[in-house]
Amino acid sequence: MFRGELTVSLRDLGKGDYMDSRTAFYVGNAAADQVRDSGWFLGQFVPAAEGLRHQDGVELKWGIHPDGHKRSQPWANGNATTVSILIQGTLKVELHVGATPQSVVLGKQGDYVIFGPDVVHSWEATGHTIVLSVRFPSIEVGKRRAGAGDDSTSDAPVRPPASSGSGE
């Protein structure tokens, strides 16, 4: 049993020093480890060779957004529940539920929003904004969630009804 405190600097270890299929832990940096410049650094989309960062149960994103950055079009994941937690800045989130979009503003560190798989959403950052997003489960784009019937939503982008006035 390990007792005491382990203090390790990423500079001391170097990326991936403790990462392989036999290793119990990995030390990294969310911004540096993102996949395809997406902010997402843990989930099914990370190659299995990356070890513990390849997960089917959860996805993590470290979103760094400059002032005015916004989602290019409203979108619904279709497979996973999403929790977005504000670390810094301000994030306006528009949730398209029914005929009338609902807007929420995450403005205080620790504010969060949680929404289900079929909720079409968009967002816009005010000021330099950092958001940690957790999505579960981690299902490949275009695949159906377990137990979903033929009418389940795929992971393809979904636009809100034309009457929403989104314009994005």
C-alpha cells in the first residue's frame, strides 16, 4: 500500500512516461493531449495504443475559447449526456428544447449545465473562456447507443427547427 505524497512534475516525467497497456496511471496535459485539435483528450476516439486515455464509458474535453468564439451550428450528440463546467470566463449556452430555445449563462467558476443526448445546443464564449466538458458514454460518431431501437438518433449534427431563428 502506498503511503505519503507523490509530487511529480510533467517536466520531470515527460509525456507518456507511464503510459502503456500494463500501466496503472498516465500523467499528461489536457490541452497538449487533445485529439485532432478538438479539445477532446479522453474517449473512444483516442487510439487504443494511447492506453488509459482510450475509454468507452466517458469523454473529456478541455475547451479553450477566445472571446466571441461560438459553435458553428447547433448540434445534438444523439448518444451521450453532456456536462459542461465553467473553469474561466463566460459561456452562453442555447438549448433547443421544443419550439423555444432556452439560454443559460455560465458566469461563475464552477457553474455547469447538463443536458441529454438529443438536446440540440450551441454556445458562445465571452472573454477568454475555459470549459471542461464530460460526455458519457463515449460512442463513435454515427453509432447507436446500446439498447436503442431503429429510431434512435445518430451522432450526426442536428439542426434546430427553422422557426428557432438560430441563423447559425
